[in-house]
Amino acid sequence: MAHKKGRRISKFATTLLTWIGAAVVYYITFSLLFDTPAEYELRHSTDRMRAEYEVLSARYDSLSMVVDNVIERDRNIFGILFESAPYDFDSDYEQQRLSLHEVLIDRSKSRMLRDLSSATDELEQRLSTLEQTYSELQTKLDILGDESNNIPSIQPIINHQLTLLTAGYGMLMHPFYRTLQSHQGIDYTIPEGESIFATADGVVKDVLGKTSTSGITVVIDHGNGYTTSYSHLQKAKVKRRQKVRRGDIIALSGNSGLSLSPHLHYEVRYEGMRVDPVHYFFMELTPDEYQKILRIAQSGMQSFD
């Protein structure tokens, strides 16, 4: 009896194991050949994402190619017009930042602390030197007294946003001769009829007519070695030997003489030598604005006269 019972248990166990094995084989086979609803959705979701990625990748490549072509065409046009390559300040600045980052990332904390301490000491020394320089300048200004009003120190037009300066001092492409020539002043692109201001106290030395290449021009002698000139005017509002003060309206902007378009050509001379007028706006510019207008002046490639 016990023997039969053992055989039945053994048979049941064998049958059970057979069914379990069959179920496992069936599950494995089904899993290999067919997806569950969740797997099906996941697989097709991945397929959709892959397809979208390929579309976006192709679109990105296409847009990159278009942008590169536009940049190249822009450089070609710039080269044809100005016979030079455009200067990119921002790229240079980014390269400097990346180079500095690569240098700093390899340094130890102790080395960085030493470098920071050294840089701080250097800045303190420079600050001390600047304070001494400012003190010397203040002494000179006190000695000058009212004569400081005879130093050009503002812009000759209203240019609060610093966007009207279009050509700086230096070697630039001449708009008519198409050759590099010394541009010994700065150009402001402004409409005709805008007010032009004396940049310092002085006496009108000369008022030139339309027949010169500079067009109608006002020249002011400031009596301390400085003279300023304002060219391509529409109309002069002062006369020869007339006294003017800084900020007085002396003329209206125009397009007279050899001029590409309406603009003002402004020059500063000291002891007969032309100097860069951008350095003579100190009364109205903050240090940041001064740096900005320097960058604008350096980015110009062609003069307007």
C-alpha cells in the first residue's frame, strides 16, 4: 500500500515538474517570439524616439550647413566690400576664458590659494598706484582751474547708447578710393539736421565752405594746444572768432563734401598732431562705457569720408 502511494507521489511530482518545465519553455518561447503589451509599447516608443532623433539630427546638420554657408558668404561679402576679414571680439574672449579654465582646472587648491593671494597683492599695489595717479591728476586740475574747460571731454553729438559711432581712428578702407588710408578722426552716422556740440570752451578758428572734401567744417581753437574740427555739416551756426562754451550747438549735421552718407567726422588735435578722439570723452563715460566705445571704434573697417 505504501509502495503504491509512493509511486503515485512520484508520478505526480514528475507530472508537475513536466508541466512546470513546459510552462517555462512556453514562456521563454513566447517571450522570444512575441512582446507583452508593455514591451510592445516600450519597443515602439524607443523606435519613435530613434526616428525623431534621426529627423532632428538631420535637421541640425542641415541648419548647421546653412549657418556655415551664411557665415562664409558674410565673410566673402565683407572681404569684397572692405578687403579684410571681420574681427570677432567675442570668439577671442571665449577662447581666453577656455584657456584660463584649462589652466585653473589642473591646479591644486594650495596653488590656487597662493595665486589668489599673489593676485590680490598685485591688485592692491595697482590700486595704490592708481590712487597716487588720481591724486596727481586732481592737483593738475586744481592748477588748471577754469582752463580744464578748454580740454575736449564730451562727445560732439547725443550718443547715450554709444551706437552711432561707426568708424574709429586708424587705418581704414576709404569708401571711394577702395584703399587703406589713415583715418585721423572718428565718424558718427547720424541723419542730417542733428545738433552738433562744442566739446570744450574755445574760439571758432575757421568755418570752411562746401568746396573742400571735408564739406562745411567748423574748427575750434581751445587755446591750450587743443583744436577740434567738425566736418561734412549741413549748416554752421557759429562764425569765425566767435567764443563758444562746452555743450553749445555749433552746427547741424549733414552730408557735404566727399561723404558716403550723412555723418559727422570729428577730429581732435593737440599741438598740431591728430589724436584719437575716443580718449577725450572722459567727462560723460563710465569706465565700462569707455571700454565699450573702444571696442566699437576698433570694430569699424571702413570710414564714411
